[in-house]
Amino acid sequence: MSKKDPTRTPRSRVKNALRMLWLRSRERQSAVRMAGNTCAVCGRKGSVAKGREVKICVHHTDGIDWDGIVDLIVDRVLQRPENYTVLCEECHKKEHKGA
């Protein structure tokens, strides 16, 4: 069993954050609204009424490569601490402007 690295964000946390972003996204909500909160296969309407709960899910027809997305974020955004330079806001802006 590998030891946890206290300087690295766990992949499971990244995946969970992305999943929560998806669940709360405008795109997902628009899809549910366009479908009338109704299952495209059986026609059941989503409901939160006690005893008659029907959970509506949104399925990606092209699928989601969660591992590939997490890999990209870890490689490009959550790099190793030694790959960062700590700057004040003003110097950071200059760095991006190339000045």
C-alpha cells in the first residue's frame, strides 16, 4: 500500500469536484428542462414527493473519460509543488503579460 503524499491532492478529490461541477452545471440543468424532467425511455417524471421519489439522471451519449480528464488536470493544473513560483498579484500579472 502506497503512502499518501501530503503535498498532492488525491485523484478521488479531483474526480469528485468535477462530478459536482457537472451535477450543478447549466448544461445538465438545460438538458433536464428540455426533456421536461422526464425519462426518455419509460416516460416517468422526476419526483421528490415522499414515497414516490423518481430520480432523473442525465446520460452522456458519448461517455466520459473521467481518468483522462483527471490526468489532464493533475498534469497541467495540479503540478508538483516544485513546478510553481510564488508571486505577488502584480508580478503575476506582469508574468502573464510577458513584461
